[in-house]
Amino acid sequence: MGIGRQITQYGTARLARRLGRAVPLLGAVIALVAVRKAIRNKGLMRGIADTALDATPGVGLAKNVYEVVRGDLIPDRPTTPDVRARRL
């Protein structure tokens, strides 16, 4: 085995180790963004319930399949008209 191949294997293993440590952090950031968006769109209780259902392994899959076929299981809160838009 040549020295170049050993260096490549070492670099690949080191990169894989570093990425392996970063994956849980990236998943947590994505989850926090999803929770924030769900709470903003659905309200506090509905957003937490929606995120909890998505995070539960079997239930989340079933919920997502249902939402693809039938639409949102937990609807967004009704939007209020913008006051500035009425003045125009």
C-alpha cells in the first residue's frame, strides 16, 4: 500500500468521524426550526402537538402519509387580515 493511499484513507476516516459528530447537531437545528415554524403557523398548543406527532417514529410516518393524501391533520390557525392593507 502506497503512502498516498494511506493518507487518503486517514483523511477519509477523519472526515467521516467529524461529520458523524456534526449530524446530531444539524438534526437538532433542523428540529428547532421546524418547531418554530409549526408554532408560528398553528399556534402554541397545535404547533407542539404537530411537532410531537412528527417526532414519534411510527406515528410521524402515518401522519405524514395522511397529510400527503388528505391534507393537514392539524390545521393552521386562521389568519387575520393585515390592518395596514385595509387602510390602502
